[in-house]
Amino acid sequence: MSGDYDVAIVGAGPAGGNAALAAAQHGLRVLLLDEQPAAGGQVWRAKSSAILAAPATEESTAGTSLRNRLAQSSVTHLSGARVWQMSQDDGWKLEVLQGGSSETYTAKKLVLATGAREYVQPVPGWTTPGVIGLAGATALFKQNLRAPGQRTVVCGTGPLVFYVASEIRRLGGTVAAVITPNARMDWACATPALLHRPALLARGALWVADLKLAGVPIYWQHAVTGVDGDTEVTAVEFAPLSHDWTPEASRVVIRADSLCLGNGLIPQIEAAQMLGVPLTHDAHLGGWVPRAAPDGVTDVAGLYLCGDGAGIRGAEAAVHQGTLTGLRIAADMGFDTSTARDSSRALWARAARFGRAMTALSIPRAGLARLSKDDTVVCRCEGITKAGITQEITHGAGSCNAVKSGLRAGMGPCGGKFCQTAVAQIICTETGQDVAQVAPPTARPPLCPVPLDAAAGAFDYHALPIPKPAPL
Amino acid sequence: MSYDIAIIGGGIMGCATALRLAEGGMHPIVLDQGDLGQGASGVNAGTLSLQIKRVQLMPYALRGHDLWAQMGDAVGFHKSGGYTLAFNAREAELLTERQTLKAEAGAPIEFVSNAQLRRAAPNLTQNVVAASYCAEDGYANSSLTGQYYRGRLQDAGIAYRTHSPVTAIDKTTAFELATPQGTVRAKRLLLAAGAWLKPVAAMLGVDLPVQARVNTVSVTERMPPLMSSVIGHATGLLTMKQKANGTVLIGGGWQGRGTPQDGRGTVASDTLRPNLALAQYAVPSLGSARVLRSWTGFEANVPDFYPLAGALPHVAGAYVLGCVRGGYTIGPYISRLMGDFILGQEPELPLFDPGRAYTKEPT
């Protein structure tokens, strides 16, 4: 058992990092756990230590600031640390994989700030090397200062597609085209929310202006329908979309060696799900979200949630919700933080409204599912196609759990993180259910694959607590 | 519409009994609170081993094995043979005593030398003191239970409803079962709700002394070939097999937490860790495999650890089937017996009276 803490926080992004700082300011003993080498999460990911200097960006500045504040605080930050199992007795017990071995940590309160992952709608050829996620591409920029290829097609929803395209240009790559399912009208509808955030609006306008000046074609209300190439991307095919995002018949082919593809972010809910936090479906927050109050409080005693893992509201909202959650925990442990919480809550509400409007741009429409063809692989780990899943459903499997049991979709190393949104979408198509009726599959530990010897730990056979044998 | 019999529970017991009853001319309906085969039937480790069956249940297990072999590929059946290992003198004594009794009960179990064992299973630890082997042992893929029985029910034209928990039972001339999808009427009733038997029987005012064990199972990523037979431990606290796809499934009945009434069990690291340690001790090269998933399943039992299989006490027309130790192996067979009993025929082997006193061995 390695030390007892007041608070353990899983995830050192904007939400978890600020929750840690707020709790530590009140003298609480805080353990901050993150699998990355440095704090910052995805949005404020640190550059690789192999890169000595890099031009400052808005994200790198915010990340450096968080990392400096954490370094100067009393927070114990374990980097490269993966929490693989959590349980609750009097307090919380966490099994943490770090450097090939597992340690147990305990804490009175637990915060899950597990962030988001991205959804990629499977299209023919999406598993070709050279295709990466839109959000995945940002990791490449921030950590390695590298563009994904020489000539890249960037396709996706919301603001991320423009950010990624402009970053590729900044890093010296060529953007062959920007393709987005959103219409200009979708952005016009989001303008009221944008007007409250003039700085962000200006930044977005700058990305688009840069692309226009460089002559990069922007295809509104289009989507990538296929990827050519065997061992590497050679060309990308795309088509105009109808209002509900059904691809129309005409196709355009564009030469490229790489493709960034994404359809918005979804909350990483598995940890909360395993601990019994009830889920609700809210498309404006990225789909299935664990139920939590703005100050992080959940139905599970001593468990708090903040940041994108509790609903996609973006980095700024995550900062304030993190602070608010840290302050709430301090209050729950006897400190008066009500004034500070009031101001954090107001800042959170403002940022959350904007984040929600941005998330809304990525809400999948019915036609999106038609981008996947019968022979398109949906479950990458097990190589299961859309047709296989469709057949299982028409034979009576009406839930994500039933499809998982019958076909193994979601039983591979990713644990269903890549395929379950698409599986649920196919269930909806085939059974006519609404996506809010198709619950995600039961989440199973460990939270990440864990080497068996590390999970078992050092042991003496004769000291194993072997119970008495079964009745004869 | 009224059915001849309503069956609460769409696991192996409920579905296989429904199939037998339909063969006998009855019109059953199967109701499950979730999907078919998602309880113990669908989450157990899938071991089909005579070496871990109770002596008194051996005749049932032997016939159960035959039925699994007939189901074949559709349920992922493999007759791989199985070794049971003892790592010290105390375990060797236990192994000898127990496996001798099981062999006498009809299981083709033999004791094997270390040389034989190493030839057959070279990746096993060198620390084996004694081992037994049963060529009849093997496994099936429990994940396929729901898919398999769903197809069988459909082919037989048997009605079933999933996500249909029974919330109240009214007994007048017939049984009236309240479900979120409406009332189901049936002349007879079979309770086959596994770990949920106690609350279901309570709706009829019957107190069944059912408790649930919370068994833990884990699976690794795909590995190169490490073992070709089922591996067990003298105490029964390890079962392990490598599937055709290379994944290794590790069970043995280590206890997680939770109750069926809470609706879910959770894996406990303080029992998961020794379970994995025991697996690694038996096959040291397993240490480098990554564990992808661990889960729990509720295994129902009564105090004497023998089945409930027969008429439900005090309620005419109601029956109960469950709490079978080794229920995955024995389920398809004992369900046939149950079906025959409900059809008014003499079962091939005796059932287990749910009205018995649970303090002594059944006769």
C-alpha cells in the first residue's frame, strides 16, 4: 500500500489538473494520476522531451502554465501511471500500473477526469495506414511537432477540422482539402454562442482565413466516403451529403498520402460506469454521459466527475469544472469554499454553453451510418464487418451486450472503445430504436490491458490465500 | 394469448427446458429480465470438466458432456482433455482422494506421471507434484450461449421476450405474470432465474434458501500456443484454457463482490490477484500476457450445494430448476429431465426435490 491520500484524481488534463490544484490549496493531500509523461491531457499535451524548443501556441502556453503550477504545488503527480482497477471500502483503493509493476494507492475521495476520445465513422479503407483520427493528429502536432504526411486530406465535424488543417500548414505540410459534413448554415446557427467568446471566434476565423489565402479548398456538407491504397493512403474519395448527411451518388477523388478523419468527441465513461454511476444520453454532450452535478458530485458517495468525461464541453469548461470539483471536495472535507465555488460555477456555466454549441456541430445525423458499407470493418480488433454485425442483429441480438457476446465485437484489446458507437448506430438502423435506448455494453475491468505478472504482483505460492475447496 | 407454461429465466436451464417441453407438445414462453444467456450461462468460464464435478452429480455431468459435444461448433465446443495439478503434498493427497472417488463414479480419470505431463504440456511449471487427466474434459464458449439458444428457440417456434422482468405473479386458475410489456398468462410456471430465484419465488410467497457466489473470470489477449488442454488445480480454484483464437481464459471461482439484488457483481482486486498468480504459477510464461477483461457471474446455490429441480413447494403447477453445481455442464441434460417431469413422464435420472431439508445429502 503506497500512501494514503485525501483525494486521488484520475486524469491530469485541464479538469483533473485544476481539481488537484484547488484541493491542494486547501491543504488536502492530493494524488494526481495520468498515463502520459506530462500533465496537460490531450488538449494541452506537452511536447516530447526530445524536442528542445518549439514556438509557443495557445495550447502549449496553457499546458506549460498548468505543469508549472502543479510542480510548485503540494500535489503528488504520478506520470506514466495507468489506473487499472478501482474499488471502494471505507475509502477508495486504486491499482496503478507504472513502469511495468502495479502499486496500490488509497484515498478518501476519488475524482474521475478521464476526458474524451474521438468517434471515427468507419468508411471503406479507414484502417489503411496513413489514416489517423482528427484528435489523434493533434497529439502528433503537440508532442512531436509533426504533420501526418506530405499531402493530407482533413475531414471532420466542428471546429477541430479547421484547427487540424491550419496546424498541418503551420508545421509545413500540405492540406489537399478540408472536408466537413457541417454546412455553413450549421455554423451560422452556432454564432450566438460564438459571439460570447470573441477570442475563440477570432481564432477560428483566422484558421479559415489562412486556409482560404493558401487556396486550400473547403468542401462544406461533404464527407470522405473511401480511402484508396493498400499499404498506404494513395487517394481519398469524398461526396456531397444531403441534409441528414446521407452521401450523394457523385464522387470526387483527390490524391493524398494521409487522411485525418473524425466525427466529434465522446466522453470516456468506462471508469464511471464500472463504479455504478448512472448513465444518461445527451447528444449535445457527446452521447452517453455519467450523471454528475456541475461541482462533480455523483450518486456514488465519495466519487466526483469533471471535464469532458462528464460530457463534452471543451477545455475551458473543464478548467472551471475541475476547480469547482476540487473546491467542492474541500467543502465536503470541512473547508468553507462557497464564495470561490460561486464564481467558478458562473465561469463554468458560460464556458459550458459555448462547449455545448461546439459539440452540437458533431451530433451524428441519420445518414452518417450510410458511410459504412457492408464489407467495411467496424470492429478493428476482431476484424468484424458491418454486414456481420447487421446479421447478428437481424437474428435477434438487440443490444450492444448481445452483439458483443455473439460476435466478440468489443472483446479485443481496445475493449470496444473504437466500435461500440458504430455498433449502437447499426442496432438503431436495424431495429428502429432511438440511440438513447441502446445502452453501451457493460464495462469490464481492467481499465486498460494490464500484464498478468504485474496484476498478480510478486507472490509466494505457499502464502496465496487459497480458500477451502469446493464440496466433494 | 395463454401459454401452457411460462418460464422465468432465459439461460441454459430455461431455454433447454422450453425446447424439451415444445418437443413434448407444449407451448412455452421464455421471459428474461435482460438478453438471453447473459447471466451465469453466458459469463462462466465455459469449463466442461468431469474432474471438478460433484461425485453424486457425475451421471448427470457425463450425459451433459454428450449433449455439449452434439451442440458442437455452434457453442464453441472443444474436447481438449484436461489436467488437474497438485503443487505440494497436501494438494497431492487431496487430488488422489477426490479424483479416485470421481473415477469410481464413472468419470474416465487417470493419474499421470510427471514425464507424461511434461510431454503433453511442456509450458507447465516444473513444480507439479501430482496430476490427473481426463480425456473427456474440454470447454465451450459461454459467450455463445445466448446466440445459440436464441436460434434454437426461433427454430422451434418458441415465444421469448427479452428485457422483460417479471414484477408480480398472480395465481388464480392460471398464473398471471406482470411485465413492463404487459401481462403474460400461463397454466404452469417454471422458475429458472438462476441467482435471481429467491426474489422470483418470493413473489409466490415461497422462501427458497438460495444464495449466490460471485465467481471471477479473466481473459488475456491472444497469445502463441501455451496449453492445449484444460488446466485445473487440485482445490478446484483454478480453471484455465487457451481458446483457438489464442486468448487464455482464467477462472476458478474466486469471489468478487456484489449481490444479484444489486444487479451486478464487481471484480475485487484482492481475489483477482491471487487468481492470476495461481494461473501464472501453473504456466509461468503467462506472466507476459496482458489481461484484457475480468468479470463476475452469479452462481446460485442452496446450503447442500445440490440442485433445485422439481415441483415448487406449496404452489400447484409451479416448478423450479436451478442451483446446479456445474450447471453449465449439466444444464442441457438436467433441463431435459425437468421437461420430462413437467410433461408427466418419468425422468431418466432422479430430480432433486426443492422441498427437501437442505441439511443432509439427498438420496
